[in-house]
Amino acid sequence: MALDAKHRSSIYQKLVPLLGDEDANALMSEFPASEADELVTKQFLRAELAELRSELRGEMAELRSELFGEVRGLDARLAALETKLTLRIGAAAAAQTTVLGALVLLG
């Protein structure tokens, strides 16, 4: 836990007569002045990583679901286009057969 400036000063003033200025400074440097200076424990890091992994799994599952939905939509659109194309090719072949048949009859 980080010590505020008032507590740091109070502790330092009490240590100087006992340890001397240099040793009191060395000892105080072992206590973090702010939360940013605190060391991370393995337990804390493991807990944070576990939470991050859990969040990432959830995000990946959501993205996977969205991707599959998009692919299914593309499949449906491709199937519809295939049907239209098949019908148009069939209509074109029938028209071509009709025109060829008429040309044979006329010719």
C-alpha cells in the first residue's frame, strides 16, 4: 500500500535519529510513494490475466457468431444469384433454340 506524503515524512523523521539520513532514505525507498510504484504480485497478475482471458474469449465468441451470420447471409445471396442465373441461362437457351428452329424452317 502506498504511503501519503504526510506519513512518509513522519516515518522518515522518526527513522533518521535511529538509522541516519542515508539508511533512512534507503529504507523509505522500499515503500512505494504512489500506487504506480507498487510491485505486482504473481497472484494479482494471474487474476488480471484470467479476467483478460475471459473477456477475450467472450469477444472472440461474439466475433465468431457475427462472422458465421455474415457467411450464412452470403451463402443465401449466392444461392439466390445462382437460381437467377440458371433461370436466365435456361431462358436464353430456349430463345436460342427457338430462333435456330425458325431459321431452319425458313431456310
